[in-house]
Amino acid sequence: MANPSRQAVNFAAPRGFVTAFKADCKETFFPDDPFHEMKHEKPLNKLKKTIQYFIPLFEWLPNYNLRLFRYDLLAGITITSLAIPQGISYAKLASIPPIYGLYSSFIPPFVYSIFGSSKHLAVGTVAACSLLLSETVGAKASPQDDPTLYLHLIFTATFFTGIFQTALGFLRLGILVDFLSHSTITGFMGGTAIIICLQQLKGMFGLIHFTTHTDVVSVLGAVFRHRNEWRWESAVVGIIFLAFLQFTRYLRQKRPKLFWVSAIAPMVVVVVGCLFAFFAHAEKHGIQIVGELKKGLNPPSIQYLNFDPQYLPVTVRAGLITGLIAMAEGIAIGRSFAIMKSEQTDGNKEMIAFGFMNIIGSFTSCYLTTGPFSKTAVNFNAGCRTAMSNVVMGFCMMLTLLFLAPLFRYTPLVALSAIIMSAMLGLINYDEMIHLFKVDKFDFVICMAAFLGVSFISMDVGLMLSVGLALLRALLYVARPAACKLGKIPNSSLYRDTEQYPGSTPIQGVLVLQLGSPIYFANSTYIRERILRYIKGEQGVSDSKTDIIEHLLLDLSGVSSIDMTGIETFLELRRILDSKGIKLSIVNPRIEVLEKMTLAKFTDAIGKESFYLSIEDAVQNCRFSLHSSKTTMEEA
Amino acid sequence: MANPSRQAVNFAAPRGFVTAFKADCKETFFPDDPFHEMKHEKPLNKLKKTIQYFIPLFEWLPNYNLRLFRYDLLAGITITSLAIPQGISYAKLASIPPIYGLYSSFIPPFVYSIFGSSKHLAVGTVAACSLLLSETVGAKASPQDDPTLYLHLIFTATFFTGIFQTALGFLRLGILVDFLSHSTITGFMGGTAIIICLQQLKGMFGLIHFTTHTDVVSVLGAVFRHRNEWRWESAVVGIIFLAFLQFTRYLRQKRPKLFWVSAIAPMVVVVVGCLFAFFAHAEKHGIQIVGELKKGLNPPSIQYLNFDPQYLPVTVRAGLITGLIAMAEGIAIGRSFAIMKSEQTDGNKEMIAFGFMNIIGSFTSCYLTTGPFSKTAVNFNAGCRTAMSNVVMGFCMMLTLLFLAPLFRYTPLVALSAIIMSAMLGLINYDEMIHLFKVDKFDFVICMAAFLGVSFISMDVGLMLSVGLALLRALLYVARPAACKLGKIPNSSLYRDTEQYPGSTPIQGVLVLQLGSPIYFANSTYIRERILRYIKGEQGVSDSKTDIIEHLLLDLSGVSSIDMTGIETFLELRRILDSKGIKLSIVNPRIEVLEKMTLAKFTDAIGKESFYLSIEDAVQNCRFSLHSSKTTMEEA
């Protein structure tokens, strides 16, 4: 019966469990195969390479030279001028004294330059996480009523962030970050930008009373409820600053070479603001200033870490959520700049670097740091070559803390608000949202869930809502895999989707279906129903007795794995088909699928002769058997 | 440059959003396409078919005849003989008075016979859900201290189960049941059987004091702590009954025709037990009996439904969990018997039928009912033809309640324990567990999580643990899709996995990769890394300059969908490949993927000439361009 010339399916014995398990683990946790290159090295070289792998500093430092340093020096100074105003502003956003924002730009850059694998990432605090920290921790300890306790809890949350990030890095669970989709991040950033901007209305209008909630409704409510506190002087100054900052941004867009104007603009605003406040005695005219900034380097804070069980749930929770977001931002940004230079960053190494940065930070009066978008972009544009630019920033920050800090005491709060607003307005990515709407409506819904959730409920609810929807979609993909009916493309041996290629023709008496995705518990019932529906559909179309389906070919080329429920379903399917007089054949099962089928004795059940390597082979064979069965009938 | 004879990829304009959305919704919620056959009918016929679709009774009743009734009568009487002992026993398991177990076999069968779509399903209470209800509701209201409140909460939970099941059915969310995998159910059943058996030690040893926990440790602890209460008389009677029941089971396995012996065995045990207890005054010899059973039909219980906010969380939770499990058992069992007869049941219709059954049940003093395995198997073996056997059982039950109920007051508790134990021992599927271990280790872990979780922690924790692991696996499948390198099989135009078919040969200068599964946020980073690793691997193998990769072909036949993050990843990949001087081509994208690529302008970015319909086409074309580039080099 069988066509002797056909290509054979390889029924090799299944791999052992240990082999398969090791291969799976490797694919799951070491997709980048870091030790691949070291296999054939000498032991000493291997040790050297391993150290270089874990501490990237040793990789680039030996080749470092003065020419590279010139670039890094310039970039380092540029990002310092951004780090000072951002540090002060974001510390205000986190409801902690501004000096801690400066502290956070001193120690962490040094740590990152040792362990970090990205060449362009600039270390610093980020707006979204600062606000999220204040929102989460503030719910348990008020920053106004008990500022010391609040500050200590912030350090503790930072400590947990560090532990969490390091652990994920060592466990090679960079995979977690993969679950924050592009759409989620776009929506989350946009929503955060909106609420942070609205928060700044407090500073802009010089309000004294405000709400602790972050959602749009509460914030706007608070702004309008305290109309009696509005100070026009403050608003006027704020709008002037904001207009200046937005103008420099506009300039950068038009002339990318002038990026440095927008990079130092925040520093200009702070300096001008200080001078103005100092000479105009702004404080007396309703323009609030930052207030005292102590001279001196970071005091140790390890003794302040608070592990009181009463506060543990809130600090751990704050640590985990902000850690995940900070990591996602840092890794995504490092990666996107690396791609521009055709380099690669290693997500797991980055996590370890961020983790060490935050652990050591929490011991030295720093709060949560990562690789913020704005600073990294400036660093990249300023021409940094290695992580040395972070070292330069660290040194500049040290000098600032030692000598210049007190000078910033006159910084008007309204200047900080203008800086934050300007930074945030750049994070709302309208174009991307429109693009999402055009290309993929579900992605748009995921994005909007994050955007509206963050704006109208709270940051963590918005984030979880969006991630939940994205996971739901992933599970739906999995539960409803696309199957399609194939037809033969004329004058070729190709079989393609009849819907996509209307020119393709079906084969008499043979139904060819292509299945995609893994087949397992969540979709096996669906797949069975779908196949039976195809058969019903075929038989509905052709009422004549001669056109009845006698063979069902399942093309499994796209099925990457199968589980027990899936195999049971195939067995059931075969039983149903048998009762209808239809013969089931399998085309091109992949190695994992064939192994399982062999182990579960499915291959024996349907017979090895029902497995084909290509659709063409299978169809030829079916035609042969169709033909012979017809002949038999005619003879009878 | 391009080979003119090649088959073209169909770049039809993408379908409109509404069309695609409608198609997706239909696949997700109506995979069985129930209204397919009605399209071409007349309006009156359409109405008739719609009514028949929603109320299956109208489908089979018109063709019902006396011949069918003879079969159903016999089957109905047989399952009644099982329903009485099981009803009493499982009501004890749910810690409610035994009479409610009998009530629950009177009203629900009538409801099911109207709405149910399975011909073999027999309605009744189930052991696992009975115990789960008592465990969940018992945590809030003690069945000993406040039996009335407890009973009312059980009715309320049943009501919520009904509402939940009906809602899922109408929303066509049968998909939820798909997430309980075969392995989870095997493990859960096994674990439940173990703890229910252990619970019966109370009845076996005639204990008075016992624990309310269900885990193995607490139960064994309670049994041995109360050694002073052990009654040997009780144990001896129990063991005799159990031995008899197990013998009839054994008989059925050996001689399937004698199934009726094991079917009526429980009834025999009850009758013998009653007679023995009555004549031997067993009560005085330490053998407890059931006690008074009131004559009469179900009293209404709608006025007892308790929506007190204090108890709402526990009743809703109990309703949801037991509802889901009961549904999974009922649907799975109806389906597996339908398959034996090559018929089909409709999961969504079944859910609606179960839902109505439980809502009406909760109004008429019934507690949770579904289609239990043992009863349905007996019904099937007794030769039932339609749901009429349930009607017969309902009538028999009515007669029992009206006239015979008081006779069962002498039933010894130990007889009930023996009946339950015997039923449960049959549910531990050792063979299946061993089979799972051999074929799929991860499925085995999922199964063991349910088994051990239920045995040692609690039923809902065990279930959730197992479902959680199964979902995690689904997400891992999704996050780490298998990619493989293809080589050409000699003397054919087929390209297959080089690992699976070691005879296949790679093509000089061209790397062909096959991707499986949908490509989207959760796996796009991995896919990029994996592709780059393949390229690195290739270039590592061949050091000679001539063997360098110049073309990367991605076979997307198995990729059923893609999202925005996936497309961004392809754009990134192209940028990286460009910098390495490698040309990217796409082979056979499916309709959904090509639509998204067109909308996102990816097709324009890499050029329509880089899309091929088959690998062979693409390779021919690459060879051509490789050849011409070499010629140019040589000329230069």
C-alpha cells in the first residue's frame, strides 16, 4: 500500500528525561548562553572570562584610554547638570528632604560602573517610582506627621528592591521583565506623566494644603478646593520657566545637535530661580523655596532599616512593585540604546547591577535608583563611551555635596515643578498610542488600561490591570490557537491556507488542516471541536456521496509541544474519526511532539505508517488508497 | 534580481477591524458554531431549531417511544438504588441531615432532563464537593453548634453555584473548564479520595469526637488521639461491608456484564445493614445509626437563603469553587460517555442545565448536584437511551420520600462509611499517575501538586496550586517558544529540523530558522536573543571568510499571531542584522501575521520582495544573489 519512495519520519528513541530537562532549563534561564565561548578555553583564561562576565568593569577598564576619557568626562559633566535639579525635584515627589535626591546620585553611579553591562546608561532617580514609593509607603506612615519613620521606611523599601533585583538576576529570571509589554509600558508612562504633572499644580499655584491621593479626580478636586491659597506670583514664575524648558525641548527636536541646550536647561532654571529668589526675597511674595540643604557626604543609614513586622508588608510590597518597574525601565532603556550602536546588554547582569546599587544605596542614605530615560538619552547624546561617565557624575556630585549644596537652598519650588512637568510632558507618547490603535486594538486596550487605571485609580492598580489583561490575552492565544484548512497551490507541491490563498484547490476526499501553537490542556478541547467542525463543514458543502472525506491530514509543523491532555485528545479524535470512517494521518511532527507521542504509545496506536514528512507525500499516499478503495468497490 | 517564476505571497489588504474582531469572538466563544445549520432555514423552522437548541428536551421528546422507555425505565430504577445510599452518605459528608441527600435526587433530575444535552448523565450529589462545602462553610458556621444557620448557608452556596454556572453558560465561558487539565483532575480526584476515605475512619471506628480539618495529618491524629472511643463491633461490621462492596467491584472488572451486581451492592448493604441494626439492636452495641428520616417531599427553602454580608464572602467562595469543580466533573463525564457513542455534548448548554438545576435546587431544599462519575457510569451500563432515565429516577425518589424514607432510619453509619470508602478507592487512578510520570514529568508534577496539596493542606489550596502550576507552564510555553534550525533533506525540496533529521544539510551562506507559537511581548525578547545566538553559533562553527551567513530566512508558517511588541522586535532584529550585513527574509507568514505586518508598515520597511511563499523559493533566490555578489566581488 505505502508509497515506497516517500521520505521517512525519524522515529528515533526519545531523549532521556535528564537530557530533555537540561535542554529546557537552559532555554528558559540561559537563552543567551553566556558560557558558550568559554568552552574551549584554558582554565586560567576561563577564570578570567568568568570574572569579566560577572564584573564587566574588568572587561572594559584594561582597554580604557585618555581619548575615551575625554568623551566620558564631557558626558559626565552634562549629566551632573541634569542630576542636580532632577535629584532635588524627584526627592520632593517622593516626599523626602531634597538632599536625599542628591545623595542618590553619588554612591549608586560608582556601583553601577563596576557591575553594569550597559555603556550608555546614566544612573539616577525616576519620577514614576518616586511617586509610587510615596503613595505606597505614605499610606502607612505620614511623611508630614512622622518624617523620620517615613524616611526609614523608604530606605527599607529600597533595600528590599535591591534584594529582589539581585535575587532575580542570580536566578536568571529576566523573564519576568518580559511580561511587561511594550503597550503596558507606554500606557503606564503616559498615565504616570499625567498624574505627576497634576501633582505639580501644587507647586505651581503655591498651595499649602493638598491631597495625598494621586488620581486625577482627587488632585483636581484638591486644587480647586483650595482656590483661596492660589498665588498668582508663583504661577507666573512657573509658567515662564515651563515655557523656557519646553522651548529648549522644541529646539532639540528641530536641531538634534543642540541637545545640550535642553540638557542644561533645568540647571539654568535652578540657577536663575535661586538668583531670582535670593535677590527678590521671593519667599515673602508667596514663592516657596526648597530650604536648608546640609553640606556633607551621605551619612550611613544601615542602622535605620526598619524590619518591624507592622511595616514589613508595606515596605516589601513597595520594594517589589517599584523594583519591577525601575528594572523594566532601566533594562528597556539600556537595551534600546545598545541596539542603536548594535551592541547587546544582558538583562540578568543589569538586574544584579541595579540590585547591588540599591542595596548599597539603602545603606548610605540613597533611595531607589535605576537608569532613567531622560538622563540616559542625554548621556548617549553627549557622546559617552563607557560607564566611566557615571564615575565622573559621581565625582561631580561629591564636589557638589561637599561645597555647593547650601547654595541650592533658594531654589523656588515652582522651578522644580516646572522641571518635572517639562520632563513628564515628554513621556506621553501620543504617536505610539495612535499607532497601537491602528495596528492592534487589543494592544491599545492594554495600553489604555494602564493609562486610565493609573490616571483615575492608582499606579499599582493601573499596572496590574494592564499586566492582567496582557496575560489574559496570552492565555487566550494559547486557548484558541488558529487552525486553518490547506489547499494545494496550482503547479507546485505547496499547501497553503485556503482563506489566505483563494487560488489554492482542495484535494478530493482529503482534508488537510494546519494546527499552530502548542497543544495542551487549555486548548485541546477547542482543537478537537474545531477539527470536527471542519469535517462537518466539508461534508455540508459536498452532498454527493463521492466527495465524502476519507482522510484527515494534520500538519503539525507549527506545533512546538504537546502535553498529556493533548495526546488524550488526539486519541479521542481518532476514535471519533474511526466511527465516521475517516483515516487520521500526522504530517511532520516536531521532535518534542513525536517524543511524547512515542512515549504515550500514540504512534503505535495509529501506526507509524500514518506519519508523513510532508503534506505532498501524505496526499499522494491518500490518493493511492482512495483510488484502490474505489477500485475495490467497483469490483465488488 | 528576483526569480520571476516564484510563487507570490498574497499581500491582500488587511481585513477590517470589525470583520477580524467578529471572527475572533466567534472562535473564542462559539467554537462549535451552533447556528451554522440554521442559516438557510425558513424563519419558522429557525425559531423551532433555536428553541430545540436551548431546550434539548424538545429535540428528543417528539421522537420518544415505548421501546426507548423500556431501556430508560430499567436504567432509572438501577440508578435509584444507587442514589439512595449515596444521597444519605454524601449528605453526612457535607455535615447536613441525611434526608437532604434524598431531596437532592428528586427535583434536580427533572430540571436536567429538560435542559441537559447529555443522554447518559445521571444527576446526583458528589463526594468531593460535599466535603469541600462542609470544609468551606464549616469554617464560618459550625454544623454542630448552629445546624440551622449552617444548612441555610449550604443552600445559599448552592444558589450561588447555580447563578455562577448559568452565567458562565450564557456568557459561553466553557473555556474556563478547559483550564482544569487532565493531570489536575487526576491528582485532585486521588487526593480527595484519600482524605474522604480517612474521614470515614470516624464512622468505621464509631468515633464520637473528631476533627473538622480534612488533611491527612489532622485526621490520623484525631483517630489515634481518641483511641478510647474505638468500638471493635463497628469496625468488624464495617470491614465486612467494605469487603463485600470491593468484591462486587472486582467482579465487575472481571465480568463487565455483571455491572449490575456492583450497581445494587450499596443498596444491598443499606438494606442488610438496616435489618441487622433493627434485629440486633445494634445501637446498644456501639454501632451508630442514621436516625429519624421524615416522610414527605422537599419543603421549600427559598425563604432560607441567607444574604447576610457577614456570611456572603464564604458562601460566594464556596459556591464558585464547588461550582467549578462540579461543572468540570459533570462536563468531562458527559463528554467521555458521549465519545464512546460518537455523539457530542455541548459544554455551554451543560453549564446552563447544571446552573438551573442548582438554582431551582436551592429553592427546594437540595444542595449541590452535578453528574457524578459512578452514577453516570451505572446509567450508561444499564443501557439508558435518553435523559428520561433521570425522570424515572426522580419519580422513584418521590415514592421513596413519600413512603419508604422512615425505613432507612436504622441504616448503620458504618454501612454508609463502607459505601463511601468503596466508591473513593475506585477514584485513585494509580495507572494514570504512573503513565503521567513516564510520559511527561511536568504533568506528573501538576498532578502531584493537586494530590499532595489536597491530602496535606486543603482541597482548595491543592486545586489552586495545581491550576497555578499548569498556568505557569502554559505561560512558559508561551514565553519560550521552540525555534529550530532547518536543513535541506537530500533529494527533496523539504527543509526540516537539523537536530531531528541529522541527514539534512545546511545551505551555504543561508541560515533557515523555523519559529513556532505566537510572537508577542512575553517571548519577543527571547526570540531575538535566540536568533542572534543561532547566528553567533553559525559564525563560530565556520571560521573561513567564505562561509559567512549572508541571508537569514525566518519560516513563520507556525506563527499564528503577533502583537506590537513582536513587530517592534522584528524591526530591531532587522536593524541588528543590517549592521552585520545579513539580509532578513520572511517565509510564508500566515494571514493574521501578514495583516499586522502590513498595518505596522513592516512589509514596507523590509520590502515585499523579501517575503517568500516557500523556503525552497527563498533559498533559490538567496543562492542567486549570493552568486551574483560573489561574481561582483571577483570582478572588482
